Amino acid sequence: MTNSENRFSRRSNENLLQLWRGRDGLNDADIDPLRTELEQRGLSSQMAEIEEQVAGKDIYGDLPPAPQTYLNISVPALWVREQWLLHKTMQGIAVEGIIESVQRTRSGLMGVARAELSYCYEFQGHQYSGRVIRDFSFDSAKADSLVYDNHAGGKLRILISRQSPDISYCPSGLGISDPIAEGFRSLFARAVVIGLARLVLLTALRSL
């Protein structure tokens, strides 16, 4: 069994149908395993219904554009934010959160998109809110998982800081490959820009 088939077999019917609706955003290698899993679960009629609904329509038309990432610096920056939250809640208290919204943006010019999940929770009679947010380039399957495996009204386990209950942590599951790769790519891009600017300046000075 392939990794795609394993991944799809663990999802709920609702998640699979959501993925089928947004299948244009999946890798080509994932389409057939997804179709097979849906058919094996007897969801062929729902698949056909979705195809009728989205026929001739841009299914990503309502997605907001990718955020400004400033040479993709936001990719490692948001990963650092997640690590900071993990550190602050290391010995924290586990509580149940309620998902308020999930969202994924369309890819931007440099292929960077955003996966975001907002939630609320109650602790000692007070209401708080939190957010899982990550920009990504390479872990698109994991980002899809964050969005499609969760839905508004669903529940999730989060950790809150004992000292500051307004600080909470919920793992994104997006891994570390993007932050490392994008960190190096951002540094390289900046080095190229600085190098070109220096070359132009030196050329201009020599021509004087």
C-alpha cells in the first residue's frame, strides 16, 4: 500500500469528500488513490454530485491570495513562532479547544501559501482564542491535512501555559523541511540581490 493510500485510509468520509472537491490542489499521484478510497467506501454518488457542482467553476476562486512573505522569510519565522509556543506550554495544562475556522490560501508568485486554523477555549471561567498558522512551500500534503482534517465546530486538544493561560499551543504537523529550505533560499536570494546591487554600483563608479 502506498503512502497516499495509507494517508487517505485514515481520513473520515467528510475529509475525503473535501479533498475530492479540492483535488486540483493535490499531486497527480494522489488523485487515483483518493478516487479508489472513495469508491471503496461507496461514495461514488457524492463524488458525481461534487463534480456537477464544480463543473466549469474555479473551486479556488474564493481563496484569498497568498500573503506577502518578503522573500519567504515568513516561512521560518512562523516555524519559530510555533517552537516558541511549544516551549511556553512545555509543562502546560491540556484543555479542549473548539475550532472556529480553517483556511488555506492560494499559492503565491514564489509558490508559498498559508494554512491557518483558529480556535477558542475556556479556562477557569474565561474565554481565550488561539491560532495555528504556517506558511509552506514543500509540505503541501501536510498543509492540506491541517485544513481538510479539521472543520469549524470540531474539537482538538491544546496545551496552555500555566503562568499565562492566554498562551496556547496546538501542533501544526507541518514539520521542519520548509523552514530549513526556505531559510537557505531566502538567504541565497538576499545574497544575490546584494551582489547584483554591488556589481551595478561598482560598474557605475568605474564609468565615472
